[in-house]
Amino acid sequence: MDILNQLMAGFATAGTPINLLWALAGCALGTGIGVLPGLGPAVTIAMLLPITGQVEATASMIFFAGIYYGAMYGGSTTSILLNTPGETGTMVTALEGFKMAKNGRAGAALATSAIGSFVAGTFATVLVTMFAPILAEYAVRLGPPEYFCLMLLAFTTVSAVLGQSSLRGLTALFFGLALGLIGIDQITGQVRYTGGVLEFMDGIEVVLIAVGLFAIAEVLYNAMYEGRTPVNLNKLNKVHMTGTEWRRSWPAWLRGTAIGFPFGTIPAGGSEIPTFLSYAMERKLAAPEHKKEFGTTGAIEGVAGPEAANNAAVTATLVPLLTLGIPTSVTAAILLSALQNYGIQAGPQLFQTSPDLVWALIASLYIGNVMLLVLNLPMVGLWVKLLKIPRPQLYAGILIFATVGVYGMRQSSFDLFLMYGLGLVGVVMRRYDFPTAPVIVGLILGPLAEAQMRNALSIGQGSWSVFIERPMSATLLAVVVLVLITPRLLAWHRRS
């Protein structure tokens, strides 16, 4: 009953006219960004992070959550009509959705995608509402050793899972950790690693890193290496499903939700794995007369299941983000930096220190789901027209917004040089398959992990054995070791 009362209070906050406008703006912008290939919620939120200096915390987090959600909805449009996923989570949608579109069933594919996203998003939000406060209550009992090991687990899983190789992921992580050490030591007050540059005394702004590595790098990379091929758009018919398509879709939506939610809650999560698992399951469980549609004319279950899994996983990322302060995706890492801009520390105490923000954010997910369903079903033709925007003008606009936003933070030309320098670093990282998410995770969680490690060593009177003497921290360390060695053991087994 207490959770219900807090959720109702959250609806009262999220339902104010100004917050409803922010939610609508976020959902609309997110849908548009999802439709445009090559962009995504991480790039968009990174580019808009400077608004945290002007907008109240609850409103901006509702806005950012709307962008995150909306991009998942919009990303399926390009997957189905162009065979060009707007987001990595919609890659699987393109397998069957594009074949359906080629055979004149684009409307049905878009309908099952939008409704499946709504069903999965709503069910996943209910699960977030029920389980996040309980997890936060248990997490409060963790001490510095457990927190350090938990952050170590986040470092290893994010680095090992994202990108083409664990070595590249760990290299990106250590780059982020190194950036996080620049500035004044929080505990001793000593200046370190500034190289005598006064602008580095306060450390490097997370906003600046995020905008440089994501927005600037994305634009430069696309301008140099992609976007040079002509676009062939499939014909869009009326967005609706027949009775048979409804009957084939709803079990896939439920199965996709059940697969996607757990993957979003774990540090090794993300939406790519559950969407592939959902697709494999739908292909296996399809009726004999429908199996032949997979890979040929397009099976609607192959769109419905992965889209539901994608949206459930995205919603579930809020559980570890809000309760443990651990991001399980690139966009979640950017959302964490947005919270830090307000001086709000995500983690177990968040439900006690900022309950109004947390419950308003959760309530806004319910509201945003309804908004996105309305925006995507009747207005899909409008979003498709965004694909006609010329790439040079689009990329130029993003560069202008990013430059104005970062310069507006401190009116510093040094920040602009640093941002574009990091943008070039981001291009090199993308070119050689170095994931950028571990850089942000290392930058944000690195100083926190350092503080927790020092506190744990103080508790253990300088002895490192404090991390293995406590059952929870020892278990987490064992999981870290498993995460690092399991892929190598599997690779060795395949070779032998």
C-alpha cells in the first residue's frame, strides 16, 4: 500500500502541466531520433545534458526518459521500412519487419511493433514499481566493501560485454578511470594529474565527455564513413492488424517481455541479447504453417517478440540505475551523469533522499507509454518524412546544438577545444571497435569506487582481506572472476 501511495504522489507530480509538456517533448523528440538512422538516445541526451543547468531535476529526468523510451519506439520504423536499424536493439526487428514491408505488410509490422512496445513497456514499468523499492531497501545494508565489489562487477561486465573484445572494453574503461582521477582528490584535497592546467582543477565535466564521445564523434564518424548510399523506402500502407495477426502477436509480446526484463536489470544486460533470444524462441515456437514465413515473406511473431523484449529491457535498466547507481547501457550511463549534474547520487539512498523525483520518474513512464502509442500509431507517416532530411544539414545542426550547449555551461573556449578533441578520440574508438560506454562508466563510477575502496580499507585497518572476509563482497569478487574467465574458457573449448 505504501508503494501505491508513493506512486500516486508520483503521478501527481508527473501530471502537472509543465511535466506533461516535458514528457511529450521527450517522447516526440525520442521518436524522431529513433527514426533517423545513425542517431540514438545516448547521442541525443548527451547533446542535451547542458539543459540540466537551467531545468529543474524532475522535469529534465522525465524529458530524458521520454527520449530514451521514444527512441526505442521510433527505431523500429527504419528497421521495418529501410532495413536500417535506428538503434542496436531493433536490429532483429529488421530481419522479419523488412520482409513484411517488401511484401506489402509494413502497416501490420509497424502496428505490432508499436503495440508490443506499449504492452512490454507497461508490464516492465509495473515490475520496476514493485521491485525497485524492495531492492533499494536491501541495498541500503551494503557496506563499503560490498559497494566497491559491486562497482568492480559493473566495470568488468560493461567492459567485457560491450564491444568486439574484452581487451578493447577494458582499455576504454581504464581511459575513463584515468579521466576520472584528474582534479582534486576528494579525500586528501591534493591536486593530481592536471598537468598544470587550471581548467582541470575541478576535474573534467561528464557532460563535456559525453557530448564529445557520443554526439560529436557520431556526427564526424557518419560524415566520414557512412550515409553515402541512397535511401530506398518501402511503401507504407495503413497501420493496422487483422484478427489473425492480433492472435499471433499477443503471446509473442508476453514472451518477449518475460525475456527482456531480466536482461535489463543485470550489469551485463542491454537489449541486443534478449531480442535475439526472443527471435529464436518465436521461430522455434511458431506453428508449422507460420514457420515458412520466417526469412521469406516475414513472420509477424519475429517482429512482435523482439520489439517487446527490447522495450522491456530498456525499462528494466532503471532498476539497477536507481537502486544501485549502476548503468547497464550506454544511455543509462548518460542518465546517471545527468543525475550527478544535480548533485543527486543514484543508489540505495535515492528512494529516501529524493523520493519525489524517483516516483515522478516512474509515473512518467506510464504516461510516456500512452503518449508514445498515440504518437506512433496514427502519426507514423509524419515520422517517416524525417527520413527525407538531408544528412549534411542534419549533422550540421547537431554540431551547432552541441557547441552552443557546451559553451553555455561555463562560457569557456577551452571546453570547446576539449570537446572536439574528445570527439576525434571517439571517431578513432568507433573506427577500431573500441566501445565508448566503458569510458563514461569509468569516469562516473571511478571516483566513487575509489572512495569506497579507501573506506573499506579503513574498516579493515589497511588489510585487503576485508574484501574476502565478508560473504557478499567475496561472492561479488567470484562473479567478477567468472565474468573475466568464462568467455576465454568457452573460446578455448570451441577451439579444442
